[in-house]
Amino acid sequence: MDAVNYINTIDALGLRNTTPNEPEFAVVDLAVDDQFLSQLYGGMKQAAIEWFSLFMGSPWQEDWKQGPVVLDLSASPDFSRELMAMMEARPLGVLIHSGADMDDMLQHCQRWLFNSDASILRFYEPRMLTALLATMTEGQKSDLVRPGECLTWHNGQDWMQYQPTSQNLLAEDQPPCLTSEQLRGVHWYRLAAHAREYAEHYRDSLMSQANPQTWVMKCLMKASESGFRARADQERWLRLAIQHGDTFYQQDAFRKVMEQQALAPADQLTAMESNSESLHA
């Protein structure tokens, strides 16, 4: 798939930048913050908060303190606000607006926890959720987020919200299954999500580009294909492309650095940035 299609698929999700308002449920990954349970117990002193481990009844049950839990927040708006502040600071999980009861929500989330090969499908990971939704079929998306429900998460920059438009649900006795091809696509859709953010952040430097998001996506794809997989490294690559053009890596000064395989990717970028300063001197 090319850069345009990756960007268009993200756009077609219809995500909204919306701060959540009194969500009924949350899925929180305890592995992200080992202090969360203490904060939860503190919140339970003020109001009733029902919660269960999603590992309950699975081979992972003994490791529940390192896994996801589902919380019923409907009786505790104060703790909901505390949780939202926590989610803005670290990738704890997702919020769910739903009229379901706790038993139904627990069962629903457990259905989605394990993929067909018994590997954990981290649908509650806010940093990859946009990309995960982009890989799904319409039926899969409307099974994860059912009609009348809404999923909200903080991606590290903004609050994002997804509500399905399709009514085509998968059969309830058919467990969700993402193919290996879909899971491989998550990497590229994450790049597309980042490209949209960078295009906005660097918009003043991209005014000459007819389609800034697609141009940025092509740059990030080239960075990834060239071995620069960390997000910070890809942004550094993008800044070099903004300065010197998207084919800067073909110039001798940069190509020679990239041929030095003994250098780690971050060190290669440092050397290329040093060359960039020399070119501008």
C-alpha cells in the first residue's frame, strides 16, 4: 500500500478530537503503572468502583497484576476525572462510553483480549489504537466498538474518539481474529498516524508541499525502510528531509554516513545532522 492509501485509511476512520465526558468504563493496563492499584483503592474509599482482571479465567491469571483490568466508573465521576488526568500523562489504557452492564463489558473485553493464536491483542494500548482500528475490517471495528458505544483514548498528544458507523456485527460465537497481514499493517498505520501529527506540527515548513501529510508519510516510510525504527529517529530524519529535500539521503555527505553500519541509527543521525550544519555553514 502506498503513502496516500495509508493516510486516507486513517482519515476514513472519522476520529474526533474530543475530551471524554463521564465514561462508564475503562480498561487500564496495570503493567504501565505499578502504583495504579493504590490509586484505585484510594478512589474506592470515596465511591463504589467495580473492577475485574481481564486475565481472570485464562492461563495468564497468575500474572493479573501485569495485565489489563476493566473498571466500572459509572458511580465515581471524581475518580473518572483523576483517571483522565493519569491517561494524559501516561499510556494507561482506554475509556468506553456504553450502556452495557459490567458482566457484559467484562465478557466483551475478554473476547478481544486474545487473538486466534492465543497471543494478547492489546486493543487497549492507546499509542497503537488508531493503527489497530485502521487495519480492521468494518465488521471487526463494529464488533470491538459496538453500536451505541464510543471508545476514547489519549494518544500522547490529544484525546481521540472513535464511534463506528457500520452495523455489521460479527457473530457472537465467533471469536475476533486479526490476520498476520493485518497485524503487520499496524506498523505502517502507526507511521500514518504520526505523519498526520507531524504534518500539523511542521505545517509552516511544509507550505510548498501540495499534500503535506502524504509527503511526510513518504519520508517516514523511507526512514523506517532505512533502519530508523524509533519514533524520535524518524522525526529527526523528517527534519533533515525538510531542510534538504526528501531525497537528501542520496547526497554523498549523507549516503556515506548511512553506509557506516557500525554506527547505531541514532549515531548515524547525529553525524548526518552534523553534516547538515556543515552544509549550511
